[in-house]
Amino acid sequence: MTASTAAPETIQKPHKHHILGLRKSDLVEELLSIGVPEKKARYHSRQIFHWLYQRKVTTFEMMTDLSKLVRGHLAEKFQIAPLPKVFHQKSIDGTQKFLFRLYDGKTIESVLIPAEDRLTICISSQVGCAMGCKFCLTGTMGLMRNLEVYEIVGQVLELSKLETISNIVFMGMGEPLHNLENVCRAIEILLAQDALNFSKRKVTVSTSGLVSAIRKMNDRLVGESRPNLAISLNGSYDAQREEVMPVNKAFPIADLLEACRDWHLEPHRRITFEYVVLGGLNDTVEDAARVTKLLRGIPCKVNLIPYNPHDGSDYKRPEHEAVLAMHRYLLDHDIAAMIRHSRGRDILAACGQLRSAVDAVARTRPHIAIADCNDGRVIGA
Ligand code: SAH
Ligand code: SF4
């Protein structure tokens, strides 16, 4: 494992808007408002996206094919402020974790997870989380705030300057659907052709099951902006799920699965169900049988994630045999299932140093969900 710290790269100017938070349609409106004719405004918006996301420039002067007037206006009103990376760790398995400092001193993390055929970035959508899942240390810190659009986009943009990223998963800190509008806008930017041009098939939003927001997203992100959906199921019946995920009280399993059935899936696409296996709690073959029954008829795959223990939680890591037995049951009953391979474990240990060195958020963040976030690797049989 290696670690490094770096000084903030830029001072963000509080009085200027962040251009990285604007979609192409927002840029068009901005240009129209200063009298640029519509056709030209559309053309300029594509040019600006190209400069920001493909050439990755950091000043408006560098956008040399825009008129001085347009550049001047943009520079007057907006800033291009890269998110400052303040800490970096590399695991022996190649997983890299980055800590970004936000304008208000709070911090968030993003993780790069390499696999044979892909490089996945796992990004945060909030500082903290309001959902209070009992097995997740982020849940114990409560919600500090939602991330702005530019803070979500900025994680991907910054790390894309270092590596060629193929996949994005919203599985870092926070509940993405609790910050729905900003997450949707960020996805629209990340998927835009003139920007980072991610395919919708390579972007996954994971939710603890905010049913009303799943339904909103179903209507909100259509066509080429529509990402994959992942649901953190983590239980096989209501009382059990409710014990570890308070969200289940408002949105019980039946409602959640109804929203999944209503989610518009393209042919050959599937919803991912994540299932954190908690030792002695939800780790039996009977649980696997109930999950099989619940998911009947939903085109899906199941990721079994052995619980990663952390201080302050009494849950146990499951026996490997128990996870294998669940996996076997699901496969035998025609459910595509995987045991999620944990990555970056050694940098979990190193998080203790990060906690004391950086700030209070790092102190309360276990780096569990994100250091192990889904890279699609399969182990077990
Ligand atoms: N808030 C979203 C996305 C972030 S959590 C959600 O809950 O889906 C990403 C994944 O990490 C979720 O599937 C969550 O269930 C899982 N997770 C959280 N804490 C964990 C732990 N201690 N061990 C294993 N997986 C965990
Ligand atoms: Fe929030 Fe997801 Fe952790 Fe639950 S598992 S507390 S929703 S980050």
C-alpha cells in the first residue's frame, strides 16, 4: 500500500458559479441570455463541453475557438475549479482511494477499482448519509449535506485526468436517490457525447430503496441518459430487513419490488440486487430461497457481499460456507448470482492513519462500502 498527500490544487471562489455543474441545455440558456443567437449558442455549448471534459482545460482563455466576448462573459460569471485531491492511497491489489476536500472543508472519497477489462470509479453523492443502515458506518454519521452537481461530476473528471475510466458506480458515500436532482443532472453531464461520453450501460446508481425516488428517476432519466439500477436488498423478509435498514419501514420489500417491476428495462438489461450477508442474521439457505421467490419475474442479478466488520458494529462476517451455500442455491434456481470480491482491504487498515491525519469526516467514514464497491468480479462457483 502506498499513500500520498497533496496540497489543494485550486482555491475555489465562492462568488462564482461552477461551470462543471451545468448541462449543455443550461449552457445554451446562459449564452442566449447574453444575446448569442440560438444556433450559435448550441454550437458553443458543444465546444465548451469539449474543452472542459475532453481537453480538460482549467481556464476560459484556453477555449481559443470561442470569441473573446463569450470567454469574457464566462470568466466573469463562472469558475472551472478542479476538486482538490488531498489524499491518495494505493492498495496492493491496485485499488486506489482518493480523498477530495470540498469548499466548506468537508471531505468525500472516490475509489478507482481496476479489473481485467475495466476500470471502475466508485463515487460519492452526499457527505454522510441519512438512511442509517445499521451495518454501514456512514449510516451512523447522519447526513451532513448533499453534493452539488459539480462535486459529483468533479470526482469523475479529476480521476479521468489520471486514468481511463470505463465504469461509474454511485456506491460511495451517501444515498444517491436522496440527492436525486443533482445526481440526475450529473449523470446527464457525464453521459453527454461531447463530455466524458460514458455509455449508459457503464453507469450504475445504487439505492437503499427510496421507492418514491426510484419512480421519479424512472420518469426523469430516459433514453440515452438512463443508468443501470442497483438495489441494496440486504434482507429476505420485512422484519429482518427493517432491523438493519430503517428505510424498510417507509418502503417495505413489496413496494420496493413493485417499483423494480415498473422500472423500464431495455431488452437484455437487468437490475442488480446487492445483498450484504450478515453472519447469523440473513445468511441461510432459507434466506436464499426467500430471495429467489421475491425476485421471481424480475430480470436481475444478485451480488452477495460478505459483511465487512467495523468498529462500533456488532454484526459478524458470515462463514464462507454459508455464503457459498446461498450462492449455490441462487444459481441452482436460475438467479444469476455472484459473490462480490472484496478489493482494497489493505487500505481499510490504513484508514486509521487517514482518520487522524485528515479531518472529522474521515474519522467517521469506514471506507467500507466504497473500498469494496462493485467492480463486477465474480468468485466462488
Ligand atoms: N447508499 C447506496 C449506495 C452506497 S452503499 C446504497 O445503500 O445502495 C453501497 C453498498 O455497500 C450497498 O449495497 C451497501 O449495502 C453496501 N455496504 C454498506 N456497508 C457495508 C458493509 N459494512 N459491508 C459490506 N457492504 C456494505
Ligand atoms: Fe447510506 Fe447506503 Fe450506507 Fe445505507 S448502506 S447508510 S443508504 S450509504
